[in-house]
Amino acid sequence: MASVRLDLAVVAAQAVFNGSIGFLAGSVAVHAFALQFIGDLMAKGVNYLGLRASFRPPDANFPYGYGKVQFLTAMFVGMALLAGSVSFMAYNVIHIHEGKMEMPSALAIAGMLVTAATCEIMYRYLSCVGRENNNLVITAAAWDNRNDALSAMVVLLGVVASRLGAVWADHVVALVVSLLVIRAGLVIVTDAVKGLLDARAPAHILAEVADVVNDFPEILHKNDFRGRRLGDTWELDLSLRVDAGMSVNRLHHLEAELMQRIYQRVPHTGHIHIRFIPNRSS
């Protein structure tokens, strides 16, 4: 959790820093880049809140927990990103059409170098933490920082080209960054809709669960094999056929062993529902 909070703090600082640099240097590309950091901050903030909500125990009203709050909040975040980025793009296109293009100051170059270096440092730090803890969320956050570092270098090229005489370059890069923010907003909205509609668990998750089940020779057949995302965790519903003569005591131990192995093998597994069906010969 400490690394997640640090990542949130750095992203918030980057949003403020790049917004200030964009205003002081007069660079619309850096302004657009600040908007991208604001989007990252909102998206990562939703993930953090979802992670915190997942720790809240289920109750009588919400027997499956509070994980889906993350998807509802993510929907509003994605829509806000889309509205903001489309508005900024329209504003930028109008400026290009009217010829209101200005050369950014050298301050933008220094700002992008600082931003790129900070994002690269965070990428390396979070990569180490993700590997040490085998945490896919932290690893994804690391690669998000690497992408931000590469984006900062693209913005830097636009600023340099603009100062070398191609004043339009800063505005063109701003349009490209705005498109990236729009894409991020669409991804967030799409994932939120899938989460709210109980989309099927990815094939690789079900395949890992199947590998665990296949390690138990007492399980004769997989009748029903389903999974859905519930917040940050996977809910699994398994219907398994076993020998009709198996004792109740052995069934109890088999269920406990199977659940333990799935929790060990498949990250972010939440509820597991297992039903055993007796295999009666006709």
C-alpha cells in the first residue's frame, strides 16, 4: 500500500507541476500532458479506493462486498476524461485554425526533462516492488509510468521543434496527447461497463483454475466452470463431478484443499463457490 500511495502522490505532483509549466512556458502540449496526469490521478485514485473498499467485509445488504463501487466511480472518471480532453482538443483546433500559435519558452524543455526523469525513476521503483510482491496492479502502475516517460519525450520533441521554427509542432503534439487521453477515457468507461455487467473472467484466469482442478484425480469432470470480476477480485463458480461413493469427510477435505490451491495459484481470487455432483453410473 505504501508504494501505491507514493505513486498517487507523485502523479498528483506531476499534474500540478506540468500544469504550472504549461501555463508559465505557454505550451499547449505541456497543458495537454498535465491533463493526462490528471486522468492518471483520477484512475489510480479509483483503483486505490477500490482496493480499500475490498477490505471492507461483506454485510447483510452487500453479501459480496463493496468492490463494484470501483466500477461505478470509474464510469464517472472516464466520462470526465472524455469531456475534458474533447473540449481541450476543440480549443486547440480553433487556435490552430485562427493562427493563434505561440512559441513556448525554454522552461518547457526543462520541465519535460524533469518529468521524464521522475517517471522513469518511478517505473524502476514500482517494477522492483511488483516483482518482489508478485503484484500485477503495481506492475501495471510501473508500466504506466514508463509510458508517461516516453510521452514526456514526445512532448519535449514538439517543444524543441516549435522553438526551432516549427511553431505548429507544439499544437500538433497537444492534439496527439489529447487523443491519448481520449483513448484512456474510452478504456476506463469500457472496463467499467464490463465490470458492472458481470463480464466473464478472462480465459487465462479460468485456464489457471482448470490446471489446479486437473491436479486432483478424484475430480472426474468439470460440469460448470464460470468466473466473474467482483471489484479487484475474481469470483469463481465451479460445479465438479466426483465419485458417488466418496465420503462426506473426504468431500469436505477435498473442497478445502482445492480452494487453498486456487488461492495460492490464481492472484486476486475472492469468493469461490464449489458444488460437488455425484457421478452415478447408469
